Amino acid sequence: MFKKILVPVDGSAPAWRAMDTARNLAETYHADLVIVHVVQGLSTRGLIVNGMDISVKNDNVNSTKIGNMILDTAKDRLKGFPGKVEYDMEFGDAAEKIMDDARDKSVSAIVVGRRGLSGVEEFLLGSVSSRLVQYADIPVMVVK
Ligand SMILES: Nc1ncnc2c1ncn2[C@@H]1O[C@H](COP(=O)(O)OP(=O)(O)OP(=O)(O)O)[C@@H](O)[C@H]1O
Ligand SMILES: [Mg+2]
């Protein structure tokens, strides 16, 4: 049942915990991993500072750099993993892109962190994990 496991990572502690759990599962079931980071960009369209519109400068360039750092960190943490690992960077809405990727790559399950970078204490699930649980058509494991 677990041939290929997808882990979406945003660089947060819960996402790394999810990745560690997915690694254990993958080792047990001899599965491959797909690690995905979705660059959401900052909503800075029309951001004007000191009379200058800095929306473009502040946009996907920085987020892509950070995305690469997150994927490099994932690579580091997965050193010694015996199966195959694919690393993916996508752009757009995180939950949608994660589900598209899972479909395109015929993934059998998603392992996700309960919360992410925003980590608002009062919510049990973040919006990305909660949308995955509700709308993905494959099993989703939420790591607490
Ligand atoms: N941009 C992203 N790319 C890849 N995975 C993500 C991304 N954002 C969130 N995730 C995954 O979803 C999990 C839950 O994060 P989520 O964004 O839902 O919570 P949050 O940041 O606490 O709240 P919110 O973003 O809704 O304000 C993360 O641990 C990670 O596994
Ligand atoms: Mg988030």
C-alpha cells in the first residue's frame, strides 16, 4: 500500500517531524519518497515602501531561494535513506499543488505536519493540512 510517500515541507519543525515519520514508514515498507515545497510568494502586490513599489523584488525571487534552502535541508536530513527520493519545488496554492503533485506522481499516501510556519496555537490543524485531510483522495497521515 505504501509504494511512494509524499511529504510537503515548509521548513517548520512539524514538517520535519512529518518527514522523519515518513522516512521510518518508507524504510519499513521499502517505499520511495517525494519531498515537495510549494513557493506561495508573499502577497506583496502593490507594496509601496518609501514611495517605491517593491512588490516584484520582494516576490518569488526570495521565496525561491528559501525554497531551495528548505529542500537542501531535507536532502541533508535524509542522508542514508536507502530508497529513491525526488525533490520538487512548485509555485502556487500549497494544498492544490501538493494534491496535483501526488496525482501526477502516483503517490500512495501523504504525510504532513499538523501545523506549519504560522503555528497559531489555538488551531489544531493549519489550513494546508486541513485541506489535504478533507480533499485528497489518498490516505493522509497528520503527524502531531
Ligand atoms: N508551502 C508549503 N509547501 C509544502 N508544504 C507545506 C507548505 N505549507 C504547509 N505545508 C505542510 O502543511 C503542514 C501544515 O502547515 P499549515 O500551513 O497547514 O499550518 P500553519 O502554517 O500553522 O497555518 P496556516 O498556514 O494555515 O496559517 C506543514 O507542516 C507542512 O507539512
Ligand atoms: Mg502555513
